[in-house]
Amino acid sequence: MINPFTDEYFMKKALQEAEMAFEKGEIPVGAIVVIDNKVIARGHNLTEMLVDVTAHAEMQAITAAANYLGGKYLIGCTLYVTLEPCQMCAGALYWSQISKIVFGASDENRGFVKMGTQLHPKTTVVSGILANEASELMKRFFVERRK
Amino acid sequence: MINPFTDEYFMKKALQEAEMAFEKGEIPVGAIVVIDNKVIARGHNLTEMLVDVTAHAEMQAITAAANYLGGKYLIGCTLYVTLEPCQMCAGALYWSQISKIVFGASDENRGFVKMGTQLHPKTTVVSGILANEASELMKRFFVERRK
């Protein structure tokens, strides 16, 4: 039997969140948190609307997932995010002890990989899932903003 | 004339915030944001109460300061925090473009200096202000928690 719950399946849901950010004029990044193939939290970038540099998609999804679980550690959870997390978000993910991070497009300038941010030793990382879709959305956003 | 608005003066206010965290059973870290010698935001660690790893003192102070200013960049502001910021908080401070960070005690294990987290190039850092007071409060917290 084919497992429908692939990384692509969940990343599509994160992309839907990114599209919601796009529609609000926010840099289009979306994130969801999944446990046992169930989506327990969603978030999209709201830094402009909330006038708050900390309002990244991941931060909101981490907070919402902890709220759902009733505990601040996200052990057993996977975060799907359309863009590679920054230092701040990777630092939050470190504290959360999340089990897995799946990201789409890489951020060569400000992503945690280049920045050298440490994740929790128990966290595994998968990258490049639906990266083209995430990149295209970002490119479209910056083209439209320049108009 | 002697300037009363020294780093020690403001760090005492951050220590008051740390004491509020202590009284709530939270790891005692406090932070304030100052602009033109005026305190515009306060925060103390609330990770247990809010069940949220992102609820560090600095994160709350950054959000509150941006709310006060009506803009997400903290240019011209100084953050006073009793303990060296972690990767997450330093990452948030990077995005905020804050002008100055003053911290008390160093965090040799999880502080941003050892972790190599990048701050904004325009941010200056002062460390060791009332470091003993901040350290003593932390030690007292962990001694009491072990009882």
C-alpha cells in the first residue's frame, strides 16, 4: 500500500500557508507542525501585519504546536517550512527539541546552515522538498512588490 | 554633572524583571529596552507559564518595544538583559537591527557568543554589567529548585 503521508504531502500544506502570507503582502513563508501524520499547528509569516520581527511562520507554528500538546517540547513532531529557517527560528527549534525539520528552498544568505546555528542533537533535517514551488512563490512576491 | 543613566542603572531594572521571573518559578532572566534613556519595554522569562520555548525575556521585550515604537526595527534602542542571549534571541535581535545589547552574566554553554550567532553589523555589545548579581540570582534559583 502506498503511504499518502509523504514529505511532499505535508509540504503542500506549508505552501498553502505561504500563499496566505503572500495574499497579505507578507514575505511568503509558511510552516506546519505534524505529529503521527496529523497537522497540529499552522503558521505563516506575519512580520508586517504584527509589526514584529519575531513573527516568522516557524515561531508561530512552534508556539501553536506546544499549545496543542500542552507541553513545550516538540519531541515526535516534524516541522515543515517552505524556506530554510533563520538563526532565530533554528534557535527556537533547538529549544523545542523537535524531532525533524523538513524545509523547501534554501536561504543562502540568512539560513541557519550557512549561519552555523546549532540544532538539538536529536533533530534530523531534510531539505529541498518542493523547493522550486517555494522559490517561485518568493520570486513572484518580490517581482510584484517592485511594481 | 554626573549622568545617572548608566548601564548599571538600567541593568538594575532588568534585574527587577529577572526577580519577577524568579517569583513565578521561572528561570530568572529579565530584559528591558531603552531609547533616549527611557524604558519602553520590559520582559521576563515565561517559558513555563506560557508553555512556550520562545517566551524568553528578550523576545517579549523586542515585541513590546516594536509595539511601543509602531515599527519593527529597534534602531537607536538598547536591550539590557541579565543573561547573555541564546541563539534564538540573538537571531531576533539581528532582525531588529537594535543598536546596542548590554548583558550581565555570560552563558558559556548556550550563549550566542560561543554558539557563533551573528548580530546585525550595526549592533554593539557590552557584557558583564552586574554579572555577579545576575549569576547569584540564577544560582539561588537552581538551588531552591533542587530542594
